[in-house]
Amino acid sequence: MSHPGQSPNKPARRASPRERLAVAAKARADAIAGSKSGSGSTVTNADAADMVSEGSAPDADAATASDGAAAPIRTRRTPRIAPHAMRQANRARRTWFAFLFFPFFAIYQVLDAFRELRDRIARARGIQLQARPPFARPEGMPAPQDRSVADIVDTIGSFPFRPERISTNAAFFRDHGPDALGALLSPNPQITTIPHLYPRPFEQRLFAGHGGVQLAGMQAMHAHRGPAVVISHGLLMTKNFDAIIQLSKRAFEQWGFHVVTVDLRGWGQSAWTTDAPASAGYLEGRDIVEICRELHRDPRVTSVAGIGYSLGGASMLNAAHASSLAGDRPLDGGTIAVSPPTVIDVALDHISTKPHWRDPFFGLWHVFQAAIKGTVRRRGLSPDIATWRDLTTALSAPYYDIPMDEFCARASAANFAHEITQPVLAIHAADDFLVPVQHAYALQDAVVDNPWVHVDVRDVGAHVSFGAVDPSWYYSTLRRWVEYWATEPNQPPEDAPID
């Protein structure tokens, strides 16, 4: 149908959306008006649509200016997508999903294959370890009643010490370089397992320390009976440091010992299990004694030894003292303290003083500062705390409700070493930059009349780095000492009568 003034051959003009909307509004208004007046003539939406399609739509402004109230305007529906377009969109989505998924799936499969290989190796190693004969002390060792510190000192004194010619810094970072990241992360217990993990025989444990304090640890036990060893870490270390893990693996796999490692108070995952801060070795030693008592309750354990590094060495000296005074003497398998501080007040002054940039301690001192800031933030302490002495004064001494001078005196082995009546070996290096050799000499002076404690000072070894300068001498010394004082599975306890 053509309209006046429109060429018959020219197609009708397609109404715009605005015009369509106006026609629909006018038609609805006319319908409402007709129903009110009783008129039977109404214009439906379909009629309005026909009018628009024929190009007879009135002007939009005129439609909106219709007599009577304006009718409500209906919102236009969103046009539906054609079915073939939907199919194409779904096909494209599935294709891109496959492109993104399969690389991740392939990586997962590769990692899963490596995990399966690791598990197979672990199972094979476990079978080999369990097939080994039970622990036995080396031949030629005296009977338990004939053992003495002087005898074993003569034995380990005959071991050749051939240190490698490397600098103090090189020795320290060769032994502890893999743990640099762990030292920076040590104030954060949620990530203290980075970057080293224990092998499969080790399992996580919670131990009850002195006063019921809960301490996180790792434990590996053989199926047969034998001696055990407790290993404790040093300052800014945790049980997950490579140096601790490597010694633990050696003691378990090569020496045949049951092994326990523990995060001391305030460090590692023990910072989650207890709010108790570090006590410079005083209460840590009593914690170790409680762990030894728990191990003795296991029928597979015949005796318990202890090895500690740095702060862990000071803790072991405190443990040897507490065990000597206890009636059950739970730390009965010998004690080794490597590079331990023995005068805590002097040690705090040393690590709280900024060294010269040429001092080997200079780089580690900055790591200490970062760790102190992290501890201050985590515990919500004053930002003015800048040194270890400040931190100990503001945190540890008030927590245990003792004056600072008494806090240092209780933890200093030089004050109580003369009372130790169990075998103790302390190893120190003359070039130790973190715990100077004067601590070893102070311990020597304290035990000059005590035959149970021996102090071995070597020319080189840096701080707890004897494994870098002469690993053969170092690990042979550690092993022979704990083997000498260990109790064999078929051997009666030392305090039992011997026929």
C-alpha cells in the first residue's frame, strides 16, 4: 500500500525505534480512552505495529502529546540470539577451554609422575633401612661401666683434622647458604617450611615441653630397638633448615638412630603452638629433657642423646644440667654442643652491635635486623626495638617475669657447667665471628675440675661450619661420641646391676 506523495516504486520507509515506541504508546492511550468512554473501537498493539510497518506512524512528539494521561512505556525486549550463533559461541568456548586446560593437565601429569617416582624411591629406601641390622656400638668400645670422657676424648683426638683452605665467610655460606631464605622468613611461622622438606620416614609431631608448652617437631623411628638423638637448631633457624635436615637424615639412615628434631620456643612452627618466646636456652633445655622423657616411654628407645647448634647448643648444655639434677637422668646418651654461647649477656651485646663492613658478621647482621623487624611486627611490639638485647628486654624477660640480669645468668652455661654430671662435648672454632671463641674459653674455665665436660677448640670452622671445612672429621666426631654413650638393644641400662 502506498501513501500520497510517495513514489509507487520507492520502498516504504522503515520506522525508527523511536517512532515504533511512540505509536505503541499512542495506541495504548487510545485503547484506554476508548474503554473509559464505552467506545468499542480500540487499537491493538498489533494494529500499531502494522501502522508503523506501513510508514504511517505519526510524529513522536505528537504521540507523546496525546489527550489524556500518558500511558506507561514498555521497555523493548532484547533480541534473541539465533540458535546457530549460540552453537558457534559454545563451540568456540569449548575450544579455548581445551587450549587452556590441556597444558595445565600435562604439567600436572609430569609432576604426578615425579611424585610417583619419589614415592617409589622412598619406599625402596625404607625397605633397605628396615632391612639393616639393629644398632650396635663399634667393636673395641669398653663396657658401659668402664666408659669415661677421657677415653672417648683420646679416640676422637686421634681423628685427623684436615681443614680446607677457605675463608671464614666462604665456609659459613657453604654450610648455611641454602638456608638464607629461611633465615629471612623465620619470623613467619606460616612459611617456615620453605624451602626444605624432610624425607618420607619423618613425620610431624607435637611434643609437650616444660610446663606443658606445645612444641612442633619431626620424628623418624626404626621398627627395631635402638638409641635416639634429639637435634636442636640455632638462632634464626628452624627444624626445617637444610643443615638440620641433612644431619637428621645422616643420623637416621647411616648411624641407625631414632631421630627427633624440634622447633624451639618462639621459632618455626612452635611460634604457632605457644606464645612463649625464646629464653636463650634456659627453658629450652628443660623442654628437651621433657622430650627425652617422652622418648624413653617408647619401648623402641634404649637411650637418648642430644646435638645442638649455636642457640641449640646452649639449650643442650642447659638440658645436660637439668638432666644431671633429675633422678631419672633422661638425657643419658651423651650431649654435643656446637658453637654454643656460654655467657648470654656477652653474646647479646655482640650480636646487638653493628660490625664493621669488613667483618664476616656484617652481612648476617643485616639479616638479623630484618628478622627483628619481622618479629616486632608479628608480636605488635614497639617499633623502637632495633637489637636483640632490646627484643629480649621487651619480650622474653617480662614474659617470664624475671629481671634481665637474672634471665641472662640462668641461661649461661659458664655459671652451672661445673654441676653437670653427664658426658658433654662442646666444639668451637677460633674464627667464629658470631659466637666468639671466648665463650669456649669461659666454659673451659668453668669445668676445669669437671671430668664430664670436654671443650674442643679448633683453629677454623667459622660458626657451626665444621661440615664445610672438614666434613669427614666433623661427622666422624659427632657419630663416635653418641655411639660411645649409646645403649645397645641387648644392653641393660647403666644403672641396672650387671652380672
